[in-house]
Amino acid sequence: MRKYLEPAIMICLALALGLTFKQESSEGVKDSVVVNGNDTSWRLDVTKLQGDTLIHLPFDPYFKAPKTYKAFPLTANLKAFFGADIKEESLDVIFECADGYKPHMSLEKALAGNGYLAYHDLAASEGSHWPDSVAGTLAPFYLVWPDVEAGNKDYVRPYALIGIELKKAEVEFAAAIPRLAKHMEGYDLFSSTCMKCHSMNKAGGAKAPEFNFPKNITEYWTKENIWAFIQDPTSFRYSSQMPAMTSIDRADFEKIYAYLESMKTQKPSE
Ligand code: HEC
């Protein structure tokens, strides 16, 4: 079940913490956790964020430069929110962002990765948390991993982060899982590269178009156009908000496409 924290409460909590968010999300903050199959919902309470500290990244993948942030440690705060005894192996961390971006990663990796919820860039001008050019993009929180290589795709780096859920990914994204096992590989590729922005049967990100409901993407886009689009979206639309998916080769794309097409026969009832 989804729980929403009103934006007004979010602002109060933010003020209590001494944070002044320049941009408030209209979506509010929510979180929930499934531990050992028991559905237990938790409210993310930003006043409980602990361990305010300064961290330095020799290379920040967003700015592509060295950066220093004020930040809260992720592991300590996940344990504080969700309990020190969260069962690591079977859970995923699902990140909710103000713009509908919704990436996920394994909780076990997240706990081991020494992540930080950055909320203040030391390069920001007086009275701001972020440089003006990126304030609307990065606030309120940006997740960084000072010890993880920038290219490591197992670690997601969401910004505009507003909520965290601990859940099995196969529960959160159940509606997107293909009935036939032969499409699982395509689903896994889709899940790690596309679903943080796009949804399948309404499961996944809300930053980009849905791919199956009511019409399947393969019912109105040709295979070759999808292939060309993902390599260079701006060759179709000069203003496209989708980044080129350069990590996907043709063999991966064949699997993703077969999965996408197979979902035609697996639509939600409404
Ligand atoms: C970072 C977010 C993001 C990711 C990741 C992403 N997309 Fe997109 N995609 C978008 C956005 C936003 C649009 C909306 C149209 C635009 O801006 O061009 C879009 C549009 C599309 C479209 C055109 C659909 C339409 O009718 O407009 C296709 C096809 C597509 N994406 C395929 C993919 C596939 C396949 C993947 C994974 C390999 C993927 N995208 C990953 C953001 C993303």
C-alpha cells in the first residue's frame, strides 16, 4: 500500500532540519518496506536523518569534477528508518524522485557501498544548497557513492530524491514481469536500463512514456525505429529528454524488443 506524506509536512520536517528546499516536489515523500514477506509500511521522517557530515568526491559523475558536499550517510539512515535487522539479501532499495525517475538496486550492495544523501554543495552561493544552475534538478537530495567507481552500474545515483522504499523488486514491479521464462533476460535488461524512466503495465518510472497500456510500444513504433531512437533520440526529436542508451548493443536490444513485444498479451485489465 502506498503512503504519501503531504508536501506541507515535508516542508515542516525540512525546516525542523534546517534545510531550505528551493523547489518542493508536488509528489511528497513516501516509503514502505517489506521485511520477510510481511508488508510493513514506514514513513520517511527527514528529522531522523543522522550523521550530518562533509564528504569529498575526487570525481563526481554528475558534475564530472571533484565535489564536496554536506551529506547524511545512507547505511546508518536506512537502518535507522527501517530497523537494524533488515534482511539484506532479498530486498531492493527503490528510489523515488520528484521527476518520476525510479531506479532501484540491491539493498545488500547499497548497505556495503558507503553511500551518502548529499543535500548541500559547498560550491553553492550563500543561502543556497545547490549552485543556481542545478538547484531545480538536484534538490532535495542527490545520492553519491564516494568509494564506488563512477562507471559501476550496480550503483544508482538518483537526484531530486524524495523517498526510499525497501521492497523486493519482483514485488514492486510484478506487473512488468513476463509470463514466459525465455523473456526474463530481456526483462532484466529493460529493468536495469529503461524502467527507471519508463513504465511497463504502470510499473516503473513515471518520467517517460508507458510501454504497454493501453497500447504496446511495438504496436505503433517499428523495431528499427526503436533501435535508432535509443541510440540517438535527438535524431528523432531535437528536444528529446531521453539520453542515448549507448550501453545497449544490438544483441541486448533484440532481447529487450522480444520482451516488449511479448507483453502485448499481458496487459492489465484497466
Ligand atoms: C533517463 C530516462 C530514460 C531512460 C533510462 C530511457 N528512456 Fe526512453 N524516453 C525517455 C523520455 C523522457 C522519453 C519521452 C520522449 C522524449 O523526450 O523524446 C522517452 C521516449 C522513448 C521512446 C519513444 C516513445 C514515444 O512514443 O515517445 C522509446 C521507443 C524509448 N524511449 C525507448 C527506451 C528504451 C528501449 C529504453 C531502455 C533501453 C529507454 N527508452 C530508456 C527517457 C528515458
